[in-house]
Amino acid sequence: MMRPLHILFLGCVCLAAGGCVGHEKDDPIWEGLKIGDLAPANRANKAGSQLLKTASFTILFFEAPLDKSSALDVVWPGLYTEPIRFNDFSSFKANQFSAGFGQGQMWDKVAKLLYAAGAARAEKISLILPEGQVNDVRLARLLRQQKVFYGSSDASVKGAVAGPGQLALRVKAEQVPGLRGICSFAVQPVFISPLAGSIPQSSRHAKAAEFEFSSVRFNLKMAPGDFLLLGPAEHTGQGVGLADYFFTRETPSRRPFLVRSSDDSDAWRLYSGPVVRICLFICTTINY
């Protein structure tokens, strides 16, 4: 008689335990990425895992109030530029871009600097790049046709007629000959029109459907756990530099976020005005 009661009691306990498992509470925005997340992932020894050569990245976007964004300047000196091979470093700087390379153990310090500058995490993208193929990471929209000014490789300022369409970072990962578990990661800003790919290349409109800002192109070698931070060097928000077009928005991309009411205040307020954006590319796995 006691055995059925025991079974019934244990069954109720199991049901109660299962009922306690609900939706996990969302982590605070700055606890979403730790040093451990930037550590190299274990390689799976599954049959066929080497058939497709790929490099995987996590892309995080951070946004800070435009009028406070000069505080972001403290982030860049703590990162490395030596590993980055610029197509034209003078043009890269003239277009007001900043880039920095880091490794996993450096992330906590970078995160604290971003937080101190009032930045909030806005978006997360997981990206798998087949070896040698490109992918466009969309950053901003041009709602109308306009002239986008940029610094060219001959040190002159030129204007490209663009819009409506998307401003994006065209990224590509390629195997480095003779080096296992390392990729060459290339980044190039581009403008993409909705017409691109939908009309014959012989059409006079196709030429304006896509524009590559090759003077800002760069590449670097990355291994799992390495990260690349990319953003604007100056934050005018007036459209005077190429970086303004790519890295500023009139409103936060998702929702208002909390910022300090003033530099010396413990009070917080919701912010929904113009923002500057910073992109973080984290190399997570390399399958070649």
C-alpha cells in the first residue's frame, strides 16, 4: 500500500519541479558578453564538419548619445592598430573612421569604457561566412538621392551620388595559406541600391546601384577570440565625413535607453535622440 503512495508522491515532486522552469530572466545588457564568450570554441569532431570552410562572427552594435559621444575617444587608444592593413591609412583617417583590434582578455576593460561613455548595446547578429564569399552588414539608410562626400586615395574630396538605399560594411573571410585556424578578415564600406542585382549590368542605372568606398577598405588576420571595434573618429552628426553617414542615426535603432542626467549625477533618464554607433566584430570559430 505504501509503494503506490511513494510513486504518487515522487510524481508530484517531479511535476512541481518541472513547473518551476519558466522563461529565463533577461541578463542586464552589459552581462551579455564576457571574456569567456570571446574564448575559442571547441572544435567538433563530427564527420563532414570540414567539408564547408567557414568563419563565424558575432556582431554587436553599441549606441551612445551623439552629444556625449566624444567620451568614446578613450576607447580607441587601448586597442591595437598594428595588425590592421589599411588600403590607404590617410584616406581611412580623412573619412573619420576608427578601427581597433583586441583579444579576449581585453574585453572587460573595453566594455567598462563603453559603459562609462554612456553606450548601450543595441543589436546582435550572428554571421557565418563561407570561405571567400562576401556578406553585407547593413548600417544605415539613405532615404533620398544625395551626394555623399568622401576622401579618396588621391587625397581629394569626391562626391558619390547615392540613394535611396543602404550603407553597409561588406565583409569577407578567407583562409590564410599555411596557417590553420586563422582567417584574413576584410571590411569595405559600400552603398547598395535596391536596384542592385535586379537590373541588367548594361543598364545605365546599374552603375549607380552600388558604390564601393575602396579608399576605406582594410583587412586583418583574426583567430577565434579576437575582436575588431569599428566606428567614427569624430562625431559631428552633420554629414561632413563619410563616417557620419555610416555611424549616426536620428534615433536609437531599437528603443530609448538609459543615460545619466549629467556627468556628475546619479540620476538616469530615457534617451531617444540622435546616436552614434559602434560595431564590434567577434571571431567565434574558424572551420579551416
